[in-house]
Amino acid sequence: MAASGEPAMCSVEWWDKAMWATGSTGWKKPEDAQWPFEKNLTQVSPAALDGTGKTALVPLCGDSAVVPFLLDKGYTVIGVEGSDIACEAMRKRVKEVEGDRAAEVASRLTVVHGDFFKETVTHVKEGSVDLVYDRAAFVALPPSLRSDYTDVIAKVTKPGSLMFFEGVLRDPKHSAENVKAGPPFNSPPEEVTKLYTERGWKVTVNDKSVEEASTPFAGLPFGFWSCVMERSK
């Protein structure tokens, strides 16, 4: 429970004031170090590398480097983010990365600030999204919100849309409390597959990534696994 006057953990205010404002953004380090986007999209489908005429959604986008990457691939990109600090950091990143092309590229970028559940359905047209790139979004939300989250994703995507998804496996050997700790919260492949299959997605888990996630890197109590999805209906 949050102390008096402090924002509740995992609330929009908490992410903004307790995490972004203090520079506690360690979840960005693996992404910035590896730049795995081309590999990840190729896993989804080679066709995903051509975003011409397509719309990509990046939930809880922060200032993720995947956004300028997707813009460079031709996508119109919609990022939804609760932290005002992160939204400004995203705009700054795109401007710095794109240089002279920043104005043209920015015309294909919409950064929506606010509560994901309210703002996504308000600002993203139903059935308009071709690609979802979910890294550190699903796993940042308390498990009680996962069903609502996947409902929103299903509402804004179209049949045939694609998704790259990265989940987290927490090591039960680390401590008795570790599996329930977070964020990031434990998100086993079986649970993710069930949630999305029920909403019309075909889920293909990268079994090698699951094996690697079972041996967390750099001493962390968790590891990352991935899957790709295609919406069939």
C-alpha cells in the first residue's frame, strides 16, 4: 500500500513521478543495448518490415527506440503512454534520430498521453491497427488488468494484424516472493497464449526464448521470452 501522499504502485502517476522523474527506467537497457527490432519483426513476418500504408501501435511506449525504427520502415505509429515525461522524451528521441527528416516523420507519429485503457479506445480507430509491438507493456500492468488490456488490443486491431510480444518469467528459485513480484510481472507463455487465443489470435511461442528466460541474465530474478501472433478473426 502506498504511503500517504504517494501515488499507488503501477498507477499512471506512479510511473511518471516514481519512475520516469527519478530516472528509474532500467527496463530500457536491454532494448537500447541490443536494438533487436529487425530480428523481432522478421520473426513476426518478413512482410512486417514494410510498413507502407500500415499503422503500428506501441502500447506504453515510453521513449522506446522501436518507434523511430517503425517510422523508418514506413509505418504510421501510435504510441500510448501515461507519463508526460516519457512522451516528451519520445518526441525528443524522434527529432534527434531523424534529423532533417524529423518533420516528415513526425507527421506519421501520434503520441497519446494518458490512461491506456481510456485513451487507446478514444484515439485509435477500432479495427485500424496492422501491427502491435508489445515490449514491457503487458508485463508492466498488474495481472488483474490483463483481460481488459487484451480486450483493448483486440478492439483496435484488424483481422490479419500481427504482433511481437515479449513476456517475463520470474525465477521461483530466487525467492518465495519473486514469482508474485513486479513490475515487471510474471507472464508465463501458457497464460498469454490463453488470453490471446480466446480473442482470435494465433500465438507462436519462441521455445528457445522460453528456455533462455528460465536462466535470467545479469543476476536478475527474471528473464524475457517472446512470441509472435497473428489475428485470425
